[in-house]
Amino acid sequence: MPRLNRAPRSRILVVDNSMFFRDVLAETLRTQVKALAIDSVKSRQEACQLLQEHKGHYLAVISGLMLEDAAECEMLAIALEEQVPAIALTSSLDAETRQKVMDKDVIDYFFKDQDGLQDVVSLVTRLLRNEQHKILVVDDSPTYCTYLKVLLQRQHYQVISAFTGEEAVDMLSRSNDISLVLLDYQLPGMSGYDVIRRIRKQFTSAQLPVIGVSGQMDQQIPAQILKCGANDFMYKGFTVEEFYSRINNMMDLLISVRELQDAAYKDFLTGLHNRQYFYPHANTLIKQSDEEHISMGLAMMDIDHFKNVNDTYGHNAGDEALKVVADQLKEHIRSEDLLARLGGEEFCVIFSDMTPDQMRQRLETIRQSIENTDIPLSEQNISVTISMGLCIRQSEDLETLMENADQALYQAKASGRNQLVQH
């Protein structure tokens, strides 16, 4: 089974005899999936030429089964040889034809109708999304791990493998970007059951879904795996269609949960974390600082004369100013630090494991960057400045730390604004 190239993919190739359906599909993709360039041709020869011209850049080939210059399903086989996922289009599908299509290792097939059109668009959107998600495959068989890895990479998931339960638990403890675990229940050493229990001590079923897998056709196994915390289960005799359906359904659920969490914990205007997210996570960082003796600092930041911006240029201008400031903060604040918009024009950041000099330098860089960034409005560009108060933590609790940083911020405002003051 050929492995798929992991090069960046930015194009879709549509190949079909029907000019009408081909053009409608291509235009629908251009309208609804703007991140991709859409190429549309009617023949095998034209398609092969484009595959070579843009080698390594196609996210998928969407092809009809019959082309004027190709045998049945030949274009699907060519896509596989070129390491490009294939999506099949058909007007009808009997059992024999379906088997021919699936033998070409397509990721899915759709009918040439209105529903099929939207299904293709949904799948292409999913393929783009999948590139952002990492799946951990845990199985003691390297051959089976490779098989699952190829199936998942065909859908553009990132995939990592572990061959023991201990290795899987170690990977999860060191990585915070795994979206799904695909786990064999029978492992040497730590069993699949034990791995799931360890996972559930760290992650809820909504935070990190687990799908159990078994080669033993024992009816007790699914219930046992589900009861100890797995989200789903399948036997190793699955069809590729079942496999993709279960994986994709689980990822859809995960993304829906994350979208709800974002709505609850992120500021809709700037995309930064909000107060509801900030306070519990700030206290967690303080606890970690005490336990691991990590240096910490908290900075309060406030846009200068923000009310004047709203009064002079309107609230839309104020919103643009908030977004520009937030973008500058996101650009310069590390991912391991905690950044939030607390309300109005007020922002807060907690630095961890940095020296006081490094914190001051980082804040000065941000202050100067904001001062020098234009905010484009309909009739003119404006700019804003920001005042900052920094408190280096000794042993204070969060409330005291924020009060001290607020006092320093007040001093920065009283001293002329557009400056950093340390408590």
C-alpha cells in the first residue's frame, strides 16, 4: 500500500467526462473552500499533465470512474500511484463496481447529484482540517501500525505510533497536541485497559477521545473497553469505510466540543482567552510555580485613551484597535505563557520561567510594536499606545499579584502613559 507524501497541499484536481457536473463541482469548491486552487479537466491525459506540473501539491483527485481516454477506475489508480488521495464520482454503483472502486484505495465515493456535490465539499473541507490533527496509534504489531498509519495519512491526519502501553502513556505526558488515540486492547506489559485508565486521569473523554481496537472476536471486550473510558470500539476486521466513518465521526464530535469551549472561554472579538479561562489557569500556573520553583511575572496592560478612540472615530474603530493590539500580543507572547483579554481595553499576561529582564524586554518590544502599528480605518489610519504594569512574583497569590501589577499600571498612566512600570 503506497504511503502518501506529506508535502503541503494547496490544490484540488477534478476530472470528469461531464462538463456540466465538472464545472458545477469546481465552482462550488472555489466558492466554499477558498484556501485551495481548483483545477478542472475532462481527460486522463490532461490530469496526468497537471499531476506532474503540480507534483506534491494536490490535496486530492476527484475523478469520475469512466473517462474518454482511460479504462474504468484508471484515474483512481493513477492518483494512488502519485500518492494523492482519490475521491470517486459515479452516477450509479452496483456491488461489483463498488468493489472495483474500493480496491483503488479511495478515501470515499459519491454520486453525481446535489447531495453528492455537498458531500464532496464537506470531505475536502475535512481533509484540510485533518492536517491540524494528530492521532496516536498504539499497537504491538509494527505491520498493523503501519497499515493504520497509511489509512489515516490518506485522510491527511498526522500520525504517530507507540508499540507498548508504557510508550503511549509517555508520549501523552510529553505532548499536548494529540487529538485522538487508536488503541489495541491487548498490549505487552501495560494493557489497553490500564492505558485508558491512565488517560482518563489526565483527560476527559471529550478532551481526548479513545477508540479501542481488538483482533479477538470476544463480545465481552467492547463492553469492558467502553466501561473503562473508551469513546468507541471496533474489531480489526473492519472495512475501510467503517474505519473512516468511526474516525471522522469522533473527530467531528471533538471539534464540536472544542468549538463550544472556545465560545465559552475565548473573547469573540480578539480570539484571546477571556476572564473565565484566565483565572483558573492562572491559579494552576501559580501552583506549578511553587511546586517546581519556576519564576513568574504578571503584567497588566491597558490601551491609552481608548474612550477617545471610540468617541472620535466610532466603536468600529475601537474594535479594530482591540484586534490590532491583540494580534501584536499574540505575535510576541509565547504559547507557554497565559494571555487574556480581561474586559474592555484591559489585557493581562503571565510569564513563566523567564528572568525579570527577559519579561521587561518582551513587554518593551510589544509596547513599541503597538505604537508603530497602523490601524486602518475607512478614511484614515490611526494608531494607539499601551501602558503596562509588571509585578515579578515572590510568593503572592493571584489576587495580590494582580493588585500589584494594577498599581504599577496606574503609575505608568500617571507618568504620561505609553510606558512600562514595574512594581
